[in-house]
Amino acid sequence: MSRHQSFGKSSKGEKKRNVLKRFERIDVLRRLGRWKDGEDRKVTGLPKTRVVA
């Protein structure tokens, strides 16, 4: 039995996301040198970063 087209393909969940989670954004900021561990940082107001997949 075949699947209906509306179900899509199984690899559909691997598409590029346009929003990072907080820990992913902090990892990007660390790589860019804009985040230093140990500093008292706010939970909100993190600088924006580009999504690179």
C-alpha cells in the first residue's frame, strides 16, 4: 500500500530551521568571540545571529 502525497517524505524533518534555541545561539556567539563564560549575562536580550546550516 502506498502513502498519500500529503504525508511527505521521511527526510522532511531535516529542513533548515530559521530560529535557533538559546544554547545554539550562545554556541554561535562563542565561536564568533562575542560571548565569554563567567560573565553575568541576561537571559533575555541576546544579540541576533545568522543561522548557518
